[in-house]
Amino acid sequence: MYTPTAENVVEMGTATKSNEAGLPGSRAAERRLLVPTALPSIGIAPEPAGQEPHTVPTSLPAFLDAWLAAHFDDLVTDRRHIHANPRLSRQEHDTADYIAERLAAVGLEPRLIPDGTGLTCDIGEGDRVIAIRADMDALPIHDPKDVPYRSTVDGVCHACGHDAHTAILAGVGRVLAELDSQGELPGRFRLIFQPSEEQFPSGAPTMIKHGALADVAAIFALHCDPQFPAGQIGVRTGPLTAACDVMEIRMHGRGGHTSRPHLTSDLISAMGRVIVDMPALVNRRIDPRQAVAIVFGAVQAGEAANAIPEEALARATIRMQGLETWQMIPDLVQEVTRSVAHSAGVECEIDYLRGVPPVVNDRHASAMFAGATAAALGEQAVAEAPMSMGGEDFAYYLEEVPGAMARLGVGRPGIACDIHQGDFDIDETALAHGVRVMTHTVLAAAGSPAF
């Protein structure tokens, strides 16, 4: 096993939780994470006495150079096919079938989940499994791009990079299959192609229900990030994304003419107070170091300027960084919302939908990602990923087993764009970078005593 030394380390990431005393989940201060800058020969855990140890190619970069020279066009083909044929959450049957065919073509045995929207595929042998996950669903967004692989489905687009995630994982599967055919695969690996990351209820619990984490010791994933240029990988230990819930508030009351608001429930005024006051009051009830972002994205009430409506509705997302805050926030938000509404003279009904917990990267898994990135792309490729307030259901896997998600740089020179926008696109050289980094990462994890 490659061991970092004082001369051969890079500082990466921050502590998993705040080190400040008194915070929920706080812990003693620790030094910043030290990770290896290179993995020149990825060692494998010792075999039982009398057996020859398994090894991987001593020049993994050279092996991947040759493989990518022969198969890079296949990665691009897969990504563009999926981009042109996007499927919304829980409708990924065509995508799953396409990937299953691609894997079966190299002798693998993919297994679809019962509804056909996701699949898993094991490669190699062993009781201990290292897993890799990709999500496959698209978003209900129009694709305005003038490219040959523009979406052929009206109002549906791969605006979050899941097409790239899927193509990269299929490529990693073919790499691992080739290593296995050469007798050089050090253990068992599982590809997890997941449906419905973008929509509640999300697909990670579905995959777990159908055995995706059986015998898994660690799990890894990449997520496209156009804020990083192609060739960089953003790594972070501890919280990477926020928890995210959704709340719907309904108010009912007596309507009437705006000239006589005192004879009505004045739902517009009451809902306005909830929208403005409730977020501030919630944040005054929790530790300020654990702030909660409550943002309303939809408000519906009335039609006429001179009529106070009888019904009002508002929808909001509630995002927070800490797992402890996520566990306590539903009761607090609903209590404060009802209190504000009552002070305005109305009652309200609340539907509070639990979303996803925060992605909290395991320290050892993050170190594995950073070291593998340095080995695959060079030390300059390792960047520190910022904490995001977005939600990501990869968190459900990390509640069960250790692992990490890293940010795959896909930014194109001179082009500013972000995910969840119709014009989002990637620098396709990132597909090769993703295959390189993930292959290094999972092979290193297979030999790590940390998992």
C-alpha cells in the first residue's frame, strides 16, 4: 500500500464537521487532510499464505493511455447518444437498456432492477466490493443548443451532466472488464447505474433496496462541475452538498373586496408574512453556525387586483449543511410557519416532504480520490471543491457505507455556463479524465485497508 510521507503530500479538504465546540456533531480539532500525491504502483491487500498476490499493471497510466486511444470515440458516442435521447426520472428504460447492451457486448452480465430503469453489473471476484455509481435521468428543460446531439425529446434535456456520468461509468466498466480478462483485476467491483436522482422519491433508495450495496466496502461517484475546467477534479472531505427538503403551504379563508380587507382573511398579506418572516425566525431559533436556507420558488394566489382570494399556496425548498440540523428542522419549520400564519389571523396546512440528506464524504475515500487524481492527471489537477447548497441523493449510499463524491471539471474555455440550464454542455475531453481518475481510485480502494 502506498503510504504518504511528509515530503509527498498535498493538503486537501476540511474537517468533516465544524471543529468549533458546542456545535451539534462537533468534534476535536484535527489537522487538515494529507493525501498522497501519486500512486505509482497500486498495492493490493496481501493474499492468504501460499497464494500468489494479485497485482494490477505497474504502469496503469500507460495502460489507460492505450485504452483511451482506442476507445475515446466510444465514450463520446455513448455520451452523445444519451444526451440526444434523454429520459426523465423513472422513465430511464431506454437508457438502461442501451447501457446493458454496451456492457454485455464486452462479456459482462448487467442486471436490470425490476422496473427496468436502473441496473448493476459486477466485475471480478471476491467477497468485498468496491462500487461506483452514476445517475441517468434528465431534466424537464428545453435544449436550445445547435449541436448534432441536441435533445430529440421536446422539453427534456441532460442539463446536469448525467449523460457524462453514465458514459464514464460504462467506460470504467469496459476498462475493468479488460483488466479482468487479463487476470489483473484485484477484486470485485460493482457498477451502479441509478434512475431518478433529480426527483423525489429519488432512485438511490430504490437501488439499495434491490441489493446495490450488498457486500460493498466503499462507493465512489463523480459529478460534472463546469466551474472547474476539464482536467481538474474537485475533492473535499466532509460535507460536500446540503440536505434539501420541500415544503408546500396552503391557506384557506374568507375572500372579498380589497376595499374591505377587514372583512376577509386577507390571505395575500398572511402568505407574505410567512414568506418574509418565517425564514428569518427559523434561523433565529438555531445556532447561527448552522444556517438554514429557506427559499420560496412558487407562490399562487388570486387573479384580480381588487379581489382578495379564498386560497393561497406557496412552495419552498429548505437547505442545510449539517445532518443534525436536517434531522430537527422539519418540526421547527412547521411550528414557526403555523405561528406566523396564526398571528396573521389564518390557519394553514403544510405538506413537508423529506428530500435528501447531505453528502458527507469519508476522509479516507476523499484522500483516495485526491491521490488517484494526482496519479492519473498530475498534482496540478487536484483542486478543493467548495461546499454546495445543492442536494444529491448519493448521500443515501454514504449513510450505509463509506465513500466519496468528487467534482469532475467539464468547463469549456471562455464559456460560462452552469448546470440545470438548457445550454449546459461539457468539454468532452473530461470523459477521458473521468475514466482515468475513477479507474485509479477504485483500484486503489480495492487495496486499501481503510475499507
